[in-house]
Amino acid sequence: MKISVIGTGKTGSKVVEMLGENLAYAFDESSPPTIEKLKESDAVIIFVPGDAVAEILPVVLESGIPAAWGSTGFSWPEDLENKVQKMETKWVLATNFSLGMNIIRNAIEAISAGSEILKDPIFKIHEVHHVNKKDAPSGTALSWKEWLDKDAEVTSEREGDVNGIHELKISTQTEEITLKHEALDRGLFAEGAIWAAEQLIKNQNLMNGIYTFGQLFDFITKNND
Ligand SMILES: NC(=O)c1ccc[n+]([C@@H]2O[C@H](COP(=O)([O-])OP(=O)(O)OC[C@H]3O[C@@H](n4cnc5c(N)ncnc54)[C@H](OP(=O)(O)O)[C@@H]3O)[C@@H](O)[C@H]2O)c1
């Protein structure tokens, strides 16, 4: 299978490296994607900053190929699902392509349900990323808050070259619980994005439309043995 990559910065370059001979084309700002070239690929993986998404969205859509989007800090249009369906293709939009993040999602949902018995719990989510990250809070921190489904203060810190640290703290007057995830190498996002693109290409049972990374992960691991 041949996969193209749009955005060859800190994360996209890891995808290019891992794809090796399965790479179709690598696009960036100086060599932007075209519909024709994308159509020669079985799927595309995108790691451009949120503020570049609007520009490349129509090209990716028109190409009609499956797309694994890693970009954060962009508000996806409401009619996107219809447009993807119309092109008869499959997309995954992931705020975090870490496979381990799916374990965290289950843990946060359990914490949310379990915290009902705590007396006056306070929920805090804190994230740390490298100084060049454009969006804050991170897309992942926002996903954690959504999974938690509680009032939670979300704070951000920008420091050095940190790949991504997320921490959830639940405190009461008498106890404290901390859940922490740290991305040690950006290769982990590349691994998850390639896995997702491969599923979009080869899984015949997957209907056309848009999936979150969690939905795709659950579909493959729970329904498709
Ligand atoms: N979902 C996840 O798991 C995950 C993980 C890590 C990062 N991210 C997100 O992925 C995005 C990229 O992060 P990064 O740290 O890899 O960024 P980065 O190092 O700044 O790289 C951005 C890349 O996008 C390219 N680009 C910018 N505008 C473009 C355009 N209009 N057309 C084509 N290419 C364009 C840049 O090309 P030039 O070099 O030519 O300017 C560069 O190659 C961010 O939104 C980040 O939050 C998501």
C-alpha cells in the first residue's frame, strides 16, 4: 500500500521515516498536495498545524482517498460528515494518535463514574508541550475533559521540546488521585497514524464517514476479531 503524508515537520517527518518504501508523496508548504497526486495514494496522513487545515481540506476531500488527520487547533465544519460520505470515503480525526491513549480513555471514563461517590471532588487537567505548539489547551486535554464529562479546570504550559505530558488530578479534602500520560517519542504518534490509515484502507467492514481515533480503535479491537 502507498500512503502520502502532508506536513513533514516534527511529527510528519517521523511518519515519512516509518513508511519507508510505502511512502507515495510527502507534501509540505513549499510543495503543497494536489488532487492528482493524492489520487495515486491509497490513503493520506496529515500533520499540518490547525491554521493550515482550511487550505488543504478541499484538496484532501476532493481526492476522495481515506485520510488520517492528526492536526489539532482547528474547528471542523459541521457538514464535514456529509461531505466525506458524499465522497464515499473514510476519515479519522485524532487529537492524539497514541494507542495508549485508548487505555487512558477507558481509565478516565471509569474515574468519572467512580468519582460520583467522592465528597466534593475537584478535577484539574494540566498539559505541557514544546514551545512551538500553536494551540492551547492541546486537543488531547480537551478530549480528556470530554471523556471525564465533569467541570474541570484545564491549564497549559509551554516548555522546551516536550512531546506532550497530560495529567488529570482529582482531589478531595482527604485524598488525591493522579493519572499521567507522557509521550516519550513522537514516533508513537506516527505509529498510531499509520495503523489508523492502514485500517481505513483495508477494513472492508468499516463504513464510509468520520471516526475519532477511539471509535476506530474500538471498532477494530472489539467488533472485528
Ligand atoms: N494527533 C496527534 O497524535 C498529534 C501528535 C503530534 C502533533 N499533532 C498536531 O499535528 C500538527 C503538526 O504538528 P508538528 O509539531 O508536527 O508541526 P510542525 O513541526 O510545525 O510541522 C508542520 C508541517 O506542516 C507543513 N505545513 C504548514 N502549512 C502547510 C500547508 N498550507 N500545506 C502543506 N503543508 C503545510 C509545514 O511545512 P513547511 O515546513 O514547508 O512550513 C510542516 O512540514 C499540530 O496541529 C499538532 O498539534 C497531533
